[in-house]
Amino acid sequence: AQSVTQLGSHVSVSEGALVLLRCNYSSSVPPYLFWYVQYPNQGLQLLLKYTSAATLVKGINGFEAEFKKSETSFHLTKPSAHMSDAAEYFCAVSETGANNLFFGTGTRLTVIP
Amino acid sequence: EAGVAQSPRYKIIEKRQSVAFWCNPISGHATLYWYQQILGQGPKLLIQFQNNGVVDDSQLPKDRFSAERLKGVDSTLKIQPAKLEDSAVYLCASSLQGASTDTQYFGPGTRLTVL
């Protein structure tokens, strides 16, 4: 069975500070991992995904994430937060041979001016 | 390229009433998904179609929820009768082939309030 845990339902950072959103997964087979962002009253938009190629994945808007098998983690980072980064972020996992995504409960990011 | 379209954007009904949501996926996408997103939670898959066939409906409450994808394009999700706990955002998504690594593209969702 697969699952995702996102530590911290709310994260606040100052503008220009490092963003770190945590995601740990559980999977019985090699996973594929995704980060999505959701702005208010909008659908989810893919930020980046890990599909067993490079373990450091770069996405849109300056975000990146590193797959660490030993830690079963896929944390999302951005060196310098921008006001426009304020949104809800979801980590999701799918498994080889499976067709659907299991989402975490989300982390709401607030950026303080 | 047009994204995933959903309507209506908002719906308010009373419990025991029925409601239907419509989704038009990205042109050429074979796979269509319906998710339920309850406030404070991540999206949960309700049903997945591959063309006009159902791939996975294990999480769909079949006593009250139904969905169809006529001709393998548009899809409709229906709730009859609605319960208070059905209040949520219903998201439609589509992907090219439904492979594990495919990107799913989401529509803006329909926010349902059941009173």
C-alpha cells in the first residue's frame, strides 16, 4: 500500500527566505513522486515529478526536490521565497504499474513581506 | 492548448437533492479522473476512465454516486441523493495515457455545498 505524509500543515517564511516543504512516502515498490501546487479557487498544477531518472528534480518557478530512498523522502525546496509562492502544496505518489495518485494532506505556505 | 474544463464552478443544494457535474478533458487525453477534495484534505480518487471504460471505481460510493464518459470524451459525475458529508470540491483531471509517470492536468473544480 502507498501513502504520503506531509509534515506541517502550515509553513510561514519571510520573503527571500528558504522554502522547505517536507514529504515522506510509503511504498512497497519503487515509487513515482509528484509535487502539485494549488492556488485559491484553482485546480492543481504540476510543479515537478520524479520518475526514476535523476534524483534531484528541477521544476517550475524555481522549485526543486530530491528523492532520497534511504530516508523515503521527497522534500520540496526553493532558495528564495516570493510572495507569489503563497499557495497550498501537495505531495503525491504513484506506483509502477498503477494508474492513480495518492495525495498527502497538503501544506499551506504563507510568505511574509 | 485549452485546459480541463469543468462546470458549474459552484453549486449549493439541500441534502437528499441530486446534482451533476460536467468535465471536458484536454483534447486527445485518453484518461479521465474524478477526485473529491474535502476541506483540509488532499484529493481522493473517486473514479478513473480509460477512454470510455472504467479502470478504477473502488473508492466511488456507488449507492449514491455515478459517473459516465460517453464516447470517451466528456464526463458527468452525479450524486443522488446528496448527503451533508458530500460537501467538497470535485476535481476532474486528464492525462495522455494514464501511465504511472503521466502528468495529470486538473480543472478548476466544482465546489459543492450541501445544506
